[in-house]
Amino acid sequence: MDQQDGFGENDQMSLYSTAHINGHFRVFTTGVQLNGSKQGAHYTTRQDDINVFGSVWAQSSCKLKAKFNLNGYKNVEKNKVVIGGMFPVHYRVISPDTNTSSIPTSSGCEGFNYRTFRWAQTMLFAINEINNNDDILPRTDLGYVIYDSCFTISKAVEGTLTYLTGQDEAVPNYRCGTGSPLAALVGAGGSDLSIATARILGLYYFPQVSYESSCSVLESRFQFPTFLRTIPSDVHQSRAMAQLVLRFGWAWVGTIAADDDYGKYGIKAFKEEVEEAGVCISFSETLPKIQSPEAIQRIVEIIKASTANIIVVFSSDVDLSPLVLELQQHNVTNRTWIASEAWITSALIARPGIHGVLGGTLGFGIRRADIPGLHEHLRAIDPYDNTLTEEFWEMAFNCKLDKSQAPSARGSLWAGNLSLARSITSSAKLCTGQESLDTINNTYMDISQLRFTYSVYKAVYAVAQALHQLEDCVPGHGPFEGNSCANITTFEPWQLMYYLKNLRFNVPHTGEHIFFNDGEVNGEYDIINWQANGDGHISFVQIGHYNGTAPPGARLTINNESIVWNNNALQSPRSVCSESCQPGTRKGIRQGEPVCCFDCIPCADGEISNMTDSRECIQCSEDYWSNANRDTCVPKIIEFLDFGEPLGITLIVIAAFGALATITVAVLFLMHVNTPLGRANDPVLSASLLFSLVITFLSSVVFLGKPQPWSCMTSQVALALGFALCLSSLMAKSAVLMLRALAVKAAKTAKAKAAKAAAAAASDTSTSLEAPATPTVPVVPAAPKKDPEKDGDTLQPVHQRAMVVIFTLIQAVACTVWLVLMPPHPVKNTAAQNIKIILECDVGSIVFICAIFAYDIALALLAFAFAFVARKLEDHFSEAKCITFGMLVFFIVWISFVPAYLSTRGKFMVAVQIFAIMASSFGLLACVFLPKCYILLVKPERNTEEVMRTRAKPQNTSTTGTSASLASEANNTTISTLSIDD
């Protein structure tokens, strides 16, 4: 091996290295001693710019451990500057042989990718365009070294090491050879690949401009100090996806991510955004990087079982393709897919016949552009130019290139690296290389969606523009120490990095202004909808735009009318775990499930929810109640027993009738006040009794109507005083009757004793008549006649009236104290019935009202006791019995009143109370005065002194009567016999 190009296996060398710190990075200066002579490596650093911390000298024997198997394009001859490139032209590497008994070799690649091959050709086209353009780098031609990363980290690292070394055999930390300086690396494809290469390139502060790596982790300038990109960071895309989900009200979504940094970081940022807004994740699955049918089948079953109709996918097209094929076999439809920029315009996914599964997909694509001249360049490639081009040609035309047709000058290109795995059968037809690419239909020739292709184009021009500014630097006005400039033929990578970081330029043909904000570009995306065209193929229709630099409310713009959803539906799909809770209900979280899965629980009585998906119900205020739908608080029904309603009118009529009947009785008695019946009944007591009944009848009317302070006080006090006057009057009457009954009973006892004595005397007289001699017959004097009515009236009318006044006055004093201290007052009763406000009178004090009506009960008990004792006293209208029956009616009414009152609510409580008042009043009026009115009106002939006088019943006893007659005849004396009724 030429010493200028590299090192031979048997060369003895001594390594020495010195670590330097310059700014925020380390530069390694390494020397190599070959056969006793010391040569410096390509990377050198001026000693006056750095500080030496230490050195390590070691003598060793160096041996090349392996030779990498790389494919690509190289043109470094007669060029001042070389740009590196890396593209995943193949999908994967061939599975390595794990047999350790043989020498391991670098794996080849398989699965040709037409799309990424077009990206590589775009870099060649851009370099050729720059070399032919005198407006940019007019004194410098660009060379290139482009490798195939095979979508694998190991291949990306191999290409990076080989690129840095400058020869096919990679010698880490060395630049072997004296060729053109390396400018920057354009690549390396997916985010995982770029992360691996950026860590290596960052050690040497070597610029890397990525066209596809959008992972947010690459934003870290601490880890990746020289990484730049012409594609927006996934931070913007994750936010855009989240806003899209929220825009259509999707609260239940599934997520799928590739098993790499691109998928994991992208879906993580998306989930954080939507979960903060209340969206729930139904499932979150990871696509395997290595083919695993079991894992793919499991994901398909999860998708089928989930109720989520929206599925967000952060993945490359290569990783997603196996899942799509499996979904198509299972005919999984009725799902709307949200695509990341890596597969939204991929022909590998949008293949014919996939519309049933992925139709209506929405996604975000990076900026699209038309590149003049690119189509002609793609058509003009020479299949004999390179092994990659050969493989492309054979795959595109399904043929085997006839190498005998290759120009002899290119015969050397076929030697060496032919380890690519191809699916061309040995029996395939031969092709000449003259076939027309216009006849094939694949992604390579499809330039309708130049998005990543345009990103490659911008990345190449960014490096070229930075080199142009470096070349045009005027000495003495440069950006480096002492205002110096870098030499285009000997510049260091960190010097080019300065120009890249501060670069601003307009892209040719499109006019897009490019600048790097700490290595990043603005987050702008086209929103794309998958729609089926007439021949069944997928069309990528732009239906909106996302601008990450716009104000938050104006970043996402979508034309909803342009969207065609899955199965050609015109309405956006719904994706919720639980349907929204309508007003009148609240969310009830299901235990152990996401917050988006809930039950809708109706609000309780008196509570409402007036919004959709309310978490809590609102309690109505005291005077309001929930309506039937529980979504509005309505005023409660005001309830009281009104005068105008039928029940009120009925009670008024009955009360008026009772009062008029009582007044009529009073008038009747007034007309017969001087008759024996009128005199027998104390007119004053009768008048007070009738007056009290009028009061009780009329007091019942005061209970009607809306309670007012005066009505509450009047009704209770009038009732208490009316009953006090009534019962005290009855008690006075009963007391007199009781005393008369006791006097009559005493008189009857005395007369009985006298009758027995007379009988004994008569017996003696009969005996003497039979004797021979005629004795003198003693004359028994007649007992003096007594008036029991007059003798029993120890209570004179004045005493009776005094009793009425005193007992009524006691009640009046008690009521006055009650009204002064704790008077009754109107209140709103909201506790009795939820939907009603019952206007009623609060008694003020339970103690007072119980004491007052207990007093009336005591009067009633006394009246009943007195009347009961006098019930056997006979007069023509049996007044004692009438009072007894009247008091029994009184007690029956009020005893029945208690349970009836307690079992009713609202205005019916008042009605029950009024009925009790009137029933007891009618009972007393009828029992006490009806017999008297009967005599006055129907039997006026009985209204005489003799009839009105109190008398005793004749006793029908033969023995006693016979003895008395005999005695009477013997003595010619009439003895009134009194019946003794025990």
C-alpha cells in the first residue's frame, strides 16, 4: 500500500497524542512514526492556539482489524473540496453469519429503495449544478464521497469512519492521505443513523447537515455541537399533530412508534401535548426494527380490539411497511391514521390497493418544491457508472446487465465490491443499459412530491454557500483570530462550521430563505390528505398548512371541506372512549381506566350541569331547584293555601257558614232570653260561648293566604284565646251542673234514709191495729221540701262569669308574653319539599305554643270532667250530657288532628288545621246548642219553668213503692219517692 494513502499491516509505528482544549471541544493532535521517521497526521493544530494538558507515548504494532464493505459514489480527483454524503439506499443489511470459526466480514445490504436512491442522485445533481454555476464557488470545484448506510447504524458508522480516514481502510482518529479537504457530511438518513454519526463527527467538530433526521434529541448542542439540518425538529411536528387531534375533538387515540429515537422521542412529545389537553391514549405500541411477525400480529390484534378510531404513527416507511401489509390482510378499516413526515408521501406505504386501510390518512409533510433539471438528470444516469446504479437498473427493468456492453474505460468499476444482494434470477433477460427510464413506474422517477429530495438539495447548497463565503473572505476582515481568513484548500472543519452557523441564503429556483437558528430551521409543514384518484392510486392532496412561527392560535390552518375521510366519508370520524356527558350529567371516572373513559351520572336533585362533560354538578341556590333535565336552576314553586284556589274557597265558605250559624243561634237566644229556657241558661255565659265559637270560625280564615307577620300572630293568638274563652265558658257551666248533680245526689241519699224510717214506722202501725186495744197512732211529720237546683248553686252566675274572665285573662297574658318575646313570623320552608318553597308561619317558640295550647287542653279536660260527673243530672234538654258529648267530639277531632297534621306537607297542613278548628267548633255548637234550639223552634210548649226544673227519674221498685203507699195511706201524707240510681 502506498504510504501516502494509508498504512500497511506490517508497518511499525509509534503513536503519540496530545489533548488540547480549544473553546468547548477537544482537538487531538496525533503523530505517526513510520520506520523511524515521524510524520504528522492530517489533523494538526497550532501550538499557540491550544493548551497542552498531557501526552502519552506508546510503542506498539498497528494492525488493520477489518475492511468495511461500503457502496456509493466517489469523485475526489482534481477537486479542491470534498463533500460527504450518506443515504439509506438499501432497507437493511444481510443477516451476518454468526459462525465464529471463520473470519467475520462486513455485511452486505439488501432491499433496494428507489426513493432514497433518488435522494443520492439529487446530491450528485446539486453538486454538478454548483460546479457549473459561476455565481457560487467560481474558483472551486466540489468533489463528493457518498456511501450507502443501508438504513443501519453499523453501516452509517462504517461510512463515517471511512469518510474521515480518507481511504477504504478506516483508521480511527487519522486522516490518511493528502487529498482535498473534507467540507461536511450531508446525511446520514434516519435519526438513529445521524445520532451515531453526529457523535463521531462532533469529536472533531466536523459539520454535518442532515436532510431527514428530525428527532428532537438532536437539538442538544452539548451532545451534537456540529449538527445542523434542513428539516424541522420533531418538536414542531409533535405539536402540530397534537393540535390536529384537538382540532377535530379526538379524545381517544392510539399511538405507534418505531423502535428508535425518531419514533420514541416523537411520540413521547406528542403524548405529552395531548394528555395535557385531556386526550387519552388507548394503546401505545412499538414497531420492531428486526422483522418479527409475532410482534406485528400482536399489534394488529390490539388495533382491532381498540375502540380508538384515530391512530398516530411516528415511524419511517421501512419500519411501518410490515404492519401495513398485515393490516391489509386482516382488512382493518374504519381507522384514520395520522402520519409523520417520514412516511406521509412514501410510495412504499401508499401502494396500490391500500386505500381501504389507509384511505383518508392525514399527515405532515415538509416543504415541497420543483427542482428544474432534476428529472433530466434522473433519466440520464449511466447503469455502468457504479455498482449502485447497476443494481438500480437491474431491479427497475428486472434484467441482468450485459457487462460486455460496458465501456472499457469503466471496466475497473466492476472489480472489487459486488456483494450486494439482488433478487434478479439467473434466468432473467439481459439488458443493454440503453433502456428508457420513462417506461418504468416507480418512486425513482416520480418527482411530484419532492420533499425530502428538496431537503437534500437545500443541504448541499447550504454547504456550498458556506464554502463560498469562506472562499470570498477578504484577509484582514475575516472572522478568525487577527481578522484572518481560512484557506479554501487547507481550512479546518471548525472554520467551515462558523460560516454554516451564521449562514443566510436563498435557495435557487424556489427563493426560500434559509438560515440556521442554532442549527435548526423553522417548523413549517404541509398538511396532506390521502385521497384515491380515478385509477385507485393514492393522491397526496394538500389540505392545510402548519407554521410553527405563527401565533399559537394561527399556526394550524385546514380546509375541512377538502378532506376525504376513510371510506370516503364526508364527516370527520369520532374517536372517544365514552360519549360526551350532556348537560344535566357529570363525569364519573371509571376505576383503573383513563380519564377519557367515564360514565355519565345524572346530577342529583337540586344540582345542575349546564356544560358538556362537566366534572361536577352545581348546587342550585336556596330559592331555586333543578329542572327535569338538570341543566337549569328554576325558581322553586311558591306554595301556600291561597284564598282563590278551590280548597281555600271551600274552607272560607265552611267557616262563614259556621260563623253565621253561630250568630243565628245567638240571635235566637237573644230573642228568647226572658223565657224559662233563656233564664235557665245564663245568658252571659251563653253569649260568651257563642262569641268564642264565632272567633274560632273566623280565626280559621286568617290561616289562609300568603303568610304575613300580622296573620301569623293573629291566627295563632285568636285561636288560643277563642278556645280559652269557649272552654272556660263550658267549664263554668259544667262546674255548676256538677255541683247541682252532687247536691241532688246528697238529697236523694237523705230522702232514701227518710223513706226507710217511714217504712219502719208504717210496719209498727200495722202491728198495733191487730191488737185488742186501740193504741194511739203517732203521726209522722212530712219532710220539708227542698229545691235542689237552688241549694246546689253554690256558684252563682257572678262566680261563673268571674271564672270565665280569669281563665281567659290568664291565656291572654300568656299570649301577650309570647307575642312580645318570640312572636310567630312567616318563613320559607325549603326542607319539607325540594321543589317547593312552602310559605308558612313559624311559631317562634315551641315552648310557648305548647304551653298555651296545653292550657286550653287543661280547660277542656276540666270541662269534660265536670260535665261527666253531672251527666246523670236530668233536665229537659240534658245539658250535662250535651257538654260531655261536645267535649268528646272536641277530643276526638284534635286527637285525630295530630297524625293527620304530621303526615301532610305544605298547604295541606294548613287545611288540616283549619278542618280541625272548624270540626271541633261545629261539634261544640251542635252538641251544646242544638237541643236548646230544638225546644225553642220545634217544641216551644216545653219552654216552661216546670219542665226546665231539675228533677229526678221515678224509680220503678215495687217493694219500696208498696211500703211508701202503705205509709202514706196510714198517715194521709204524700211522700215523694226519689229513685236512687247508683
